[in-house]
Amino acid sequence: MRDASLLQLMWLASPALSIGGFSYSECLEAAVDSGRVTTELQAGAWLADQLHLNLARADLAVLAQAVPAWQTGDHNRIAELNAWVLQTRESSELRAQTETLAALQPTYPLAFALAARPAHRCASAY
């Protein structure tokens, strides 16, 4: 991976960006406040559940399809995946967490796939 591509991925995952890093904890704070998560072990289990139940079943599946779509310039597939991501967010909070910079921009999983694709065969931006 080129340094510029790695930098883009790090920027997207940065807590400095409103959608990056630890900006969204999938309600971990509420679980701590309510006493459902009180130990490091419980916090680890909470985060593992989020990875297995949410990320692996949705965003990573989209990433797996979006990277080759970006590489080949399949903008119809990118638009389909982007629409699916938005349609599968059950609440305005989850939708806000997923949307990136402005209307008609790719959602977070699609933007991450664009940054993650191998640069040597990249298609034009969204």
C-alpha cells in the first residue's frame, strides 16, 4: 500500500474526523452508565460483539464488494452499495454515523473502500 493510501485510511479512522476512530462506540457509554458493562472483560466482549454482529455482517461485506467496484470504475455498483448502506441504517443516529461529508457523497464504508483500493488500477472518484 502506498504511503498516501495508508494516510487516507488513517485519516478516515482518526478520532479527529467526526466519523472516525472512537467517535461512535455503538452505545458502549450507555451500557457502562446502566451497569451492563462494568469490567474490562465485559467491555472487550461488547466490542467483539459489535465486530461480529454488525461490522462483519454489513460494512465488511460492502467493503469486499466496493473495493473491486472502485478499481473497475463500476459506478452503478458503487451507487447500489451506497444506497443499500443508507437503507440498512435503522435510526437517524446510525445513518449520521455512516454518512460522510455531504449529500451525494459515498457513505463511510464506500469511502473507506475507495481509500483502501490498490492505487495502480483505480477508477475516477465517485
